[in-house]
Amino acid sequence: MSTVLQSLSTELADAVQAAGRAVVAIHARRRIPASGVHWRPGVVVATSHTISRDENITVTLPDGITVPASLAGRDPSTDLAVLKLAGQSVPTARLRSDTPPTVGELVIALGRPGPSVTASWGVMSRVDGPWRTWQGAEIDSLLRLDLAIYDGFSGGPLIDAAGRVLGINTSGLASGVPVTIPVATVERVVTELLERGTIRRAYLGIGTQPVRVPESLAGKLELQGDVALLIVSLESGGPADRDGLLLGDVLLELDGTAVSDSADVLAKLGGDRVGRPLAARVIRGGQVKTLQVTPGERPKSRAA
């Protein structure tokens, strides 16, 4: 048994050493440095919530040298940011994109909140399907960890026992609970941030809250469900205001899909919906009306 444990220990240490060559420390806030991963040549992936300034950013490389970095773009809705390095020869991360992680799989979180790499190991506690952040971004899979994410670990990689990167760790998306942004999501966001500097998302300019439609009214109007969304705020001059939605309207459907939660609205507002009309079915004055609403491109401060 001791031989098996010693072999496992050696393999894990080797995995940490190999993967750690692509982990950097990022100096972009007043507190301790955050972590980042040299994802592509000259491209470092970090977490947006740990980058508190857009200029005067430096990165400490695994060999201890500190170099300047420029912010190529950020996406708070996925908590990802991309930095660019110039003329540095640093190993890139070895990604695992062929097979998804499994529940119970041994995993290691890496960080570099100081001059040396730091590790925390545990198991993958939950693997689930796509989920949506509170700002509307879709994460390809839910990866929840049974391990400690220490200060400065956000932005560092989650690796498997072979040292391959499974994603980017963050405590900024799920109320402080550590989750991992999977490789597929990171790849998609990094590509768009490098091209545009931001992530394009649609918005309507409304605030909603769930309401229960009285059973008598639901029956009279032949509604499929009895929970809908009351429009409680409306951005003046925004897409919904411009296209005729009113305060007090009860939103039943968007694009033919019933909505009973703000997440249902966000699910209809990907970047491909900007400028493309949606059919909005609402209750107004006890009658059902259908309006055409054309989403605009969402400003950074807007959620829906």
C-alpha cells in the first residue's frame, strides 16, 4: 500500500510541476496577486473580478521575472479576462478538451499568489449540464469542486492527475463557492475577447419579477402556465420601451417560449439576437397582446 501511495504522490507532484510552468501571478489589484494561465502563446487567461484596473498591469512569470501585460478584454458575465504578453517564452497550458471530467475524479487546483506555485487537491464533486450566470452568460458545464480555493487562486487552473487543464477556477461566479469554468467556455470567450475586446450580448432594458396569474384569468386566456413576469422597470429609450412594452405588462412568452424567471429572458438574449426581432406575448389590461421587440446590444451595466 505504501508503494502505491508513494507512486500516486510522485505522479501528482510531477503533474503540479509540469502544469505550474504555465501558471503566472498577476498584479492588478491592491491585495495579494491573483493567478493566471498562459493559455495560448502570448495570451494569459485570468478572472475578471481579480483585475481591478485596466492599465499598469504586471505579470510575474514562473522564472520569477516580472513583465508588463496589457488587457485585451474582459467579460464579467463569465468572470474571464485576457491579458497579452509581448516577447516572452513561457510554456502554454496543456488542455484536456477530449474527455469531460467525472464525479469523484482526483483534481488539483493551482495558483501563484506569490513567487511559487501553490496547490490544493480534492475531487470533482459535481458535473452537470450547461448553466447560466446571473449576468446571462452560458457556461458549458457545471464543474463543482470539493477542495479549498485559497486567496489568490482565482484565475488559476484546475488540472487532472496527468497535469492537463480542465478549466479556470473562480470564486466570483457562484456566491463564493468555488467552481471551474470549463475549457470549452474559456476557449470561446478568449477567441471573442481577442477579436473584439468584449462579449456581445443582447438586452431589452427591462426589470421583471415573477407573478402568479390568477387561475380564472389563466383559464380565460388559455395560458399554459400560471407564473409569468411582471415588468417592474423599463429603461427609457431602451429596446423594450422603444418597441412598445409598458410598465405593468405581464410577460408570458419570448420567441414562443414561456418565461417565468429572469433567467428565461436572459436565455433568449445571446449575442446572435442583437437586431433580430423577438415576439413578446404579454397580458395588458386583461387581454393577451403580441408585440415585436428588437433587442439591442447590452451595455456593460445592464442585465436584461
